[in-house]
Amino acid sequence: MPTSADVVELLNEVMSGALYDTHEEEVDESVWQKQYQFYSSVLESLSPAVTLFKKLPSRPSYRLLILLGGCLGNSLSTKKLCNHGDRLYQLASNILVSYQQSTGAANLGQLFRQDDTASSRHPTFDQLLQEVSLAVSSRPNGTDDSPFTRAPLLRDALIWFSMNVTYPVLCDNNQLGLLHPFALQLLEDYRPPLKSCGLKLLKHLSTEVLISAWRCTGRSEATLNVLLTQRSSYASTTTLLADTFGCIFAFFRLLEPTEKRIWLNKLAEVLFSDLVLEAKLENRIILTGYAITLIDLLGREIMVHARRLLKSAELTLLAPRSSNSTSLREREHLSFSQMLTCLLKFVQLSSDLLFPDLLPMVIPLLTSFVDLEWSRRDNEDVADGLNALSSQLTSILSLLLKQNPNEVSKVLNQCIELTPRLQPIIVGCGDLYIRNCQ
């Protein structure tokens, strides 16, 4: 079993080898294999040395945590060292549990709430952040890249521990001053897994760090600006796109009411414009889902964005249909259903103010949609989806009929002559619809 001095020497060797001379993507695969074997051997030698953990000086303790967090965090980022559940991951996970038990902590929260005996004024999480910062800054970068691209073990440790601690360990402005720029650096990385880590870390910080810390520094507005201006680079995968908009909505809760209204309107301009340009079905599904949430938050202010909303509805509902794939049709119907929900909410919020101008805005679009989509009704795979869409269409038309049954019924009767498939949908409006109104 290694002595305390042996452990310290091993951890010093780990830290000295954690800083590369080049970008991690330029590192040869054989180097990663050697790193994997070295970290595995270090952790295996530490497995029977649980009793030594209490005797470790302060700084080696942090270096041990960096090694463990770096191995665990790599399963979230590049996966060059380990994946979730493999040998190195299990070794790191088991030793972290042993380390926590040696300190009497049941979990990370309790571990990091304990004062460091070497410096009782700072919780251990703050000291861990300081140790990472000192290690990264110890070697000049000399390039425009983030210094963490040459220190992946430190980066992954920072990701993992930051994602796994909560309030009150993670709460104040000093921690935010380090972790917020770090998360933004992850967003600028060209690799999707690291962008995803940045988005998830930002969302986590928005939940755990005190709102006052965000508001007094203007960091929430800066984050929203970055997310909105760089959003096109996050559309490469559906996961990134969903994480991006999820992060945007998480940051709205940090804003003052007046600022929140301003940013909601900025998002509306962006979101409906993106829907107009988006060609991928799965991305449209994500965007229309968030559009529903946005309309709920905007309320009547959605009328300001009526033109963009209706154009995005037109291009979504009248888009070219898929092939005979059942799964694709189901996804299409989800996209249609979400967009009809947007239209329904829009009509609910605006019908009393925009009527009768709403009629030429909405009815030709719905008529064309029915004519196009119901032509596929003969296919049994589509029938159930059409029944659900019929209910939404009926709800929209009923809202219009309530404003002026006679006038709207006249318009709808003309539409039935052109598109007979509309009739059962309109009849579903009940007594509001006047069948013989000419």
C-alpha cells in the first residue's frame, strides 16, 4: 500500500502531465491510451489506501479531486479517456465515494460544505476552483484558444464538479465570476459535446446561483445576447437546439420584469424568423414547442409579431409532405399540432381586437392546410392524427365564429364550396356555425 508521500508524488505527476503543449485534438491517440493506463494505475493504487485520505495535505487532496472529477467529467465531454460505466469511470466513482466517507460526508454537498482545515475561511469548493485556476494559468497559452483546450483533465473536472454541486455550496458572485466565463468558453468550442456541456452548465448556474448575483453584474443579459446571436451554430443537432432554447428560457427568470419583456420580444423576432427558415422537421418540432411557451409568456404582445407568426405557420403547415414512412408522418403531425396550438393561442389572445382582419389572416391558411393534408386520409396510418388535428381546427374556427357568427359563417360556406373536406370540421363548431348563411 502506498504511503502518504507516494500518493502526493503520484498526484503531482498527474497534474504536471495534465497540461499539454498543443490543442487536445492534436494529441496523438497513443498519448490518450497512455493517459488512460496511467490514470487507471494511479486510481488502482489508491483503492486500498482509503485510510490515507485523511492524512493528505490540503493541496494534494484537491489534486485528487481534480483527477477523479476529470475522469468522471470526460464521460460528459470528449469521451477520449472514458465513457460512463467503463473501468476508469468506475474506479474514479468508487474512490470518490471512499474519499467522501473518509471525511464523514454523505455526498458532494456535505463534502464541500466542510471547511478546509488549512484555511477555515473558505469552503473546499472555492479552494478547488482556485486550484484549477492556478493550474491552468501556470502555463501561458500563446494562442487564441481557450486555455482549457490544452488542459482537458482540469476542464472536465470543473465541468463535473460544477454540475454536481448545488445551493448553498454553489451560490455566490465569486464562484459565478469564474464559472460563467468558463461556460461561455465551452459554448465557443466547435465540438458539439462541449457546447452541450456549456449550455447545461449555464442552465445549472441559473438555477443554483443567487439571482442577485446575476442581476448586479448584468451576466444574464450578456448570456442571452450570446445565445441569441450564436444560435445558428447550435442547430447542428436537435439536442443542442433544444438545450439552447431551454437555456434561454431558464435565464428569463433571472431578469427584472421590464428587461424580461424586452428580451421576450427579441426572442419572438428570432424564433419565428428561425421557423420560417428551418427546413429540418425535428428542428421545427423543437422550435414550435418553444413557440407555444413563448406565446404564453408574451400574452397579448404576441400581436406585435403576428406577421412572423403567420408566415412561420404557413411554411410549417403547407410544407412538402414526407414519404410513406409512418414514423415520419407521426412526427409531421406533431409539428402540425404544435403550430395549430400556436395559432389557437394567437386567436384566443387577439380575436377581440383584430377581428375581422383575422379572417384573411387565418382562414385561407387553414383551408389550404385541410385541402393538402386531408388528401392523405385514405392512408390508415394518417387517420388518427387527422382526427386530433380536426379538433384543433374546430377550436380555432369556433373562436372566430364567436366574434360574428353571420359574417364568419358566410366566409366558411364559401370555403366549403372550394374545399368540401372542411365541412365536418366546421360542423363541429355546433350552433355557432350557420349552415344556410349566404
